[in-house]
Amino acid sequence: MSDTSINTHIDTGDAGFGDYFALLKPRVMSLVVFTALVGLLAAPVPVHPLLAFAAILFIAIGGGASGALNMWYDADIDRIMRRTQSRPIPAGKISESETFAFGMFLSVFSVVMLGLAANLVAAGLLAFTIFFYVVIYTMWLKRWTPQNIVIGGAAGAFPPMIGWAVATGGISVESVLMFTLIFMWTPPHFWALALFMKSDYRDAGVPMLNVTHGRRVTRAHILVYTLLLAPIAVGIGFTSIGGPLYLISALVLNAVFLKGAWDIWRRPEATAEADNYKTERRFFTVSLIYLFAHFVAILLEKGLAPYGFGGWT
């Protein structure tokens, strides 16, 4: 990708700290940090607070590096899509070459430092996560297949596994289940966004499911994936990181989520357009609360365990 092929008026002298921070996709990074922290704290091995802080910091930097490299490669379509036109590269604040160098430096730095601070398993998982998001998802799947977000969702699902590996030095059933929870949540979450973003993905040439197979098929897929997600989410309640509080929370959250997916599936496109996709927007918002609440419940089970309230005592 060339700095001059599309945008030749970039004046990087205007770039400030906020512009470079925006390259890290801070909203996405916040989810990475939170789920990685839960994975670390939920693990059965205690971690020194200083090590925990350092590990989460390096995981956050690695997640941010992925975001920067994603923006570097996707600069062409970010200029087209309405929701991404204000990003630093399309806005002319930072050049593509600077973004690439920034992302690569942070990638190497975060992996090396996590390996030194924690262990090679955690560092290896972080390196694979960056590679998966940038190469497998951004460079390949995103522009090639309508299953892009299904397979690519794995990139966002690794952080709790990395956090768990920081504490234990390995992988377990519990960390895989946390991974699976995010992995199965990602498609309905993003397909709901695609429904009310209307033509953005089509204009950018991104083969999202609603572009290649139609909006009715997308609605059906949201329902199917939500049905597949529910037993996984509830099932975590019966593991060592679950407990009564988590189980009750999961049952309520998944009942609400299933109702939202059902409402999306059963309504005609004309009705959705008439009310400006209110149901789809609400489902998207609920999906954010849904994931956050599940991980909060895991954290609470761990926190209450020393007092005899958390877990299956």
C-alpha cells in the first residue's frame, strides 16, 4: 500500500498523542484488557500485582498494535466507510508508512516484554493473536469470505487465554471456554452492526454476510449463532470459574439475548428500515452488556470464593 497512491496531502506535523492513541483502537483495547484481566484473575494460580499489571499492560499494547496494523492495511476502505473516515489515516493526520512502523514496533515490543515478564506460552499466544488479526483476518478473510467475522472473531477471543497463561503458564478447559464464549458471541454482535450500517460494507467492497447473502439470511444467522452461544455461556457456570451467581446471571442474560435475536429474525426488512433499525441497534448495545456481564460474573465468583460465596462450595 502506498502513501501517495490515494492520499497525498497528509501533514503528519498535525498528529498528536491522541491521533497515535486512536490508532490503537482504544475501545477494542478496553475489551482486550478487561477479558485478559479476568482470565488472569480467574486462574487458580495467584499472580503478584506488579507482574499482573505489567502483563496486562503488554497485552494491551499488543492489542493496540494489532489495531494500528489493521488501520494501516485497511486505509483504503476506511476512507470509504462512514464510521471509519475520521480515523487518523483517512483524516490525514498520520501516514500509512508511519502507522505500519508504529504497529510493528509495538507488536515486537509487547511480545518480547510479555515473554520476559511472564512466560513464553503467554508471549506466544499474544504473538499468534497479533498475527491472526492482522494477517489471517485483516489481509485475508475480511475481503475474501462472508465468514470473515466468524473465523476472524478468534483474534478477539484470545485475551482471556493469554491472561490465564500468564498465571498458569498453560492452557486449560476453563480458558478455552472463555475463548469460545467470545468467539461465538462475535458473529451476532457484528452482524447486528452490519444490518444497521446498511451500505457501508457494500460500498467498501467488504463481503459481509448481509452483502453477499442478503439481510434475511443475516438475520437467520444471528439467531442460529445466538442459539449455539447460549449453552456454552451457561455451561461455564458448572466449571471451576463458574458458580451460582454466574449461572443465574448467564441464564438471565442469555434469555434476553435469545429474545433479541428472535425479534431480529422474525421482523421484515421493511419494518426494520421504517423504524431506523431500532431492534438491531438495541441488540448490538445489549450484546456489549452481555459479554461484559458474563466476565464480571466470572470475576465476582473468584472474588467471593475466599468468603465462601463464590464457586460451587
